Amino acid sequence: MTKPSPAQVIQPPNTLKLKVGAGGFGGIDLAAVAKAEEALRGLSAQFGEWLQDELNKMDAARDAIRTAGYTPATSEQLYMRAHDLKGLGGTYQYPLVTRMAASLCRITDTAERRADAPLFLIDAHIDAIKAVVRDGIQTDDHPVGRALAEELERQVAQHMGG
């Protein structure tokens, strides 16, 4: 004879389907996704121009540093430009720009790091980003692009002590 167990198993209802929708891919409207992707393809002809506008803003931030000096205000403006490029590079079909801008952001993402960032390393990042865009090197599958990105990251790691 077995003794009844004092434990009770409770099976909660699975309400996930109610929260995300039961149809399609997790309730996502695949037709809306396809429409958005088509719209993005329609805009892709303008990506080069928009990316160049961002590079011009970065150049302006660097020019401000050269004329006004490397101050908290000018260095923050440079960081903002790098941060924008980090976010937009992939969207504009240049994931390599995102990678290089992320490296630049790493040494300029706080006021303390900006104050300590070597100008030669900032210039190297900006020049590398401009070069890959100029030469149409979009990904780090390209040996030159990969070498540039790896060297920038190595220099940043060395500067930051790790």
C-alpha cells in the first residue's frame, strides 16, 4: 500500500500564445515585414549619400578639435558622431563602419576616456572609416578591411591596458 504524497503538481496554463499571437512567426505580421524590407530596398540608393553626410559631420567634429582644441565639448561632439556611425553603418550596408566606429566609441564613450584618448588614434579611426567607404569595403571579409579593423582594435586595447 502506497502512502499519498503531500506534494501537488500544478500545471499553469501556457498564455504565451495569447501574448504574442498564435499565427505566423510569433504573431509578427510577415506581410508588414516584407513591406518594410521593400521600402528599405527602395531607400538603399540613398545610403551612400546619407553615409557621406555622416562622414562629413565626423570631419566637422575633427575640424572643431583642430581649431578649438580637444575640449570636453569638442570631444563629446566627436563621440556623438562616432556613436551615430556605429548605429548606422550596418543599416547603410557597411557593417565594417559599424565595427570601426564601435572601436572609436570604446575610447571616447565617457568623459574620462575622451580626456585620455590619443588624437593619433582618433585620427586613425576616422581616416580608416573614410577609406573603407571611399573604397567600397563594406565588410571585414575583405582582407584590407579586416586588417584595418583588427589593428584599430589592437591599438585601442593596448591604450586601455588590456
